[in-house]
Amino acid sequence: MPGRHRISFPPDDAKELGQDEAFFYLIEDNRRLKLRLHDYDQIYLRPGLYEQLFYDRLKCTSPKKVGEILKRTLDANERQFSELRVLDLGAGNGMMGEVMKSYGVARLVGADIIPEARDAAFRDRPGTYDEYYVADFTNLEPGLAEEIGEWSIDCLTSVAALGFGDIPPRAFFQALDFVRPGGWVGFNIKETFLDASDTSGFSKFIRELIFSEYLNVYHLEKYRHRLSMEGLPLSYFAMVAEKRADIPIALLIGHEAAAHERERA
């Protein structure tokens, strides 16, 4: 078991930052390091720090929640969870993978953009993933795309990874493209991403997908993702959907063109 880390949160006047700007202090070797909550490369380098920060201190529940509703949805539709071939996008150090593995999926493939995530998953949860790719899903090399396709993916999971620039629309689109029609998608998103007042690129893309003919939403549930640094609940939506048909690239291109025009305006 890794030792406990010495961490502290900033004073109250610094806690009003957005989720992607929030930071904490790590006291290490008589130094005080300032790290953002999204500085995953530095967090994953330190065994146990991610779990201590997000699960012990901030009470994150998302891997368990998304895993539970995915399992419940498949059971209700008489689908065999144990036959799933899962791509876990934004897999990090394997928290969601561990949940999926506990349910006995057939194959589990992780993917993240930073090598520190894969190293941490292999270090902290050896044997969880059948394969783990470090890759930029906005620009996959053809050979790698072909290799991932050979896994015959029929389920995509992505937990605490969508939005905030961590996984842009093109990367999520590419991951969805690996899921065969009739396959499943389980993910979570910040509650504001479903609000029409949120005009960010990822929010609009997600809403367009949800209300399209390409996804059939089976379960949508608002829940407490974790606590903020002030101790207030941060609400997310957990979602499970069936992929009804391949999503045309034109939908993504049209979305990106509209986003570009908004930036220029």
C-alpha cells in the first residue's frame, strides 16, 4: 500500500475557480508544490495520490455509478455483460477499468493521451487491461486505428474525462466510431453540458448526439459526482445509451465548422 501524501487545499478566496482551474498543494520533500486537479501527469506519478485526492478527500463516486447503471441497463435488456468488449477512453490509472473488470467483461482496452496514465494503471492495477494505448484520438495513426478496431469493441466507457478540453469532440467521435452498431456507451458529463445555455463546443456536440437518431438513451441520471473544494456537491449526469447506427463524419465536421465560426465572431 502506498503511503499517505501531505496535501492541503487553498484558502477560501482561491476556491471559486472553475473545475479545470482548481488547484491544491502537495507537501513533498520539504517543498510545497502547487498542482491543478487536472495536472494528471504529475498526480499519476505519485502512487495513491489520485485516490487520496479525488476519492478520499473529494468523495468521487463516478466509476461506481456509471458501472452500476451500465450493468443494470444491460441486465434489464437481457444482454450479457460478461460478453462485452470494452474501450475505456480517458482510462487514467484504471479506476473505471477496475469496476468493469469486477463485473467480468470479456475484453478491456484502456486508452489515454498521457503515458503517465498507462504507467500508473499498470503499476496500481496490474492485469486490469488486456491492452492500454497511449494515443491522441483526435489524430490516430491508421495502423493504430486498425489495431484498435480488431478488438471488435461493443462498449465504450468514459468517466470523469469528457469536456474541459481533456477529451475534445473529435476524440470522443473517434472512440464512438469503434463501437459497432448495437453496442453500448456509458459515460458521465457535468450537468451544465446538457443545458442549452452552455454554448461550449463539447456541450453542443453532446446534446446533438443525444437527441440524434444515432444514440438511443436508456438511462440518464443526475447524481453527485464529487465534492468541490469548498465541500459542495458537484452534480453530473450519468448516461447509458445504445449506439443505433454509425455516426457520419459530416455531423462532426459541421459541428467543428460552426464552432470555428463562433470563435471568429
